[in-house]
Amino acid sequence: MAWKEVLGVLPMGWLEIMHVLMDMELKPDEAEDVKGTLRHMTKNHFPSGNYPFSEGSESDQLVHWCHGAPGVTRTLVKAVQGFGDEEFSATSCGCRGGGMEKGSP
């Protein structure tokens, strides 16, 4: 099996790493690195608002709690609160639908 850039797992994944970093006191350049990583990650969403398990994945069948739409939403809300940056607000609203639509039985 070939290695893929996993967005939310390794063991906690890039999404969780960004979430934890926002709990720390970051230097301005470090905060920009976190924002840049979040921007890159949020470009990869499906039209449904869900996110892929790994970079390049085209499967939009499952919603993964930590690294799918629910995990992205909670991390982006934290980015809005921590950075005072509304840039991530609209993106977090857009991914709520993926979790609600696909995540409910």
C-alpha cells in the first residue's frame, strides 16, 4: 500500500495538529504557517462540504469524525476564535452540511 498524505490521522493528523497548535502561544510567523496550512487543507473539500480522508482521495462516501467535515468545522471555528480571523468562518459553515447530510442515519 502506497503512503498517502492523510489529513486527519497520523496518529492525530494535520487537522488535529493545527487544532493543538492554536492552543499555544504562537509567534506571528508560526500563526501564519498554521493559517496557511488550514487554507491549503480547506481547498480540498467536496461539493457536499465533506473532506477526503487523504490527499487525492475522490471518495465522498463516509464522514470521518476527526478529519472529515465535523473535525474541519471544529478546527476552523477555533481558528476564528483564536486568530480573530473571519476568513475561516464561511468555510466552517460550508462544511457543516457534509457532516449533517452524510453523518446522520
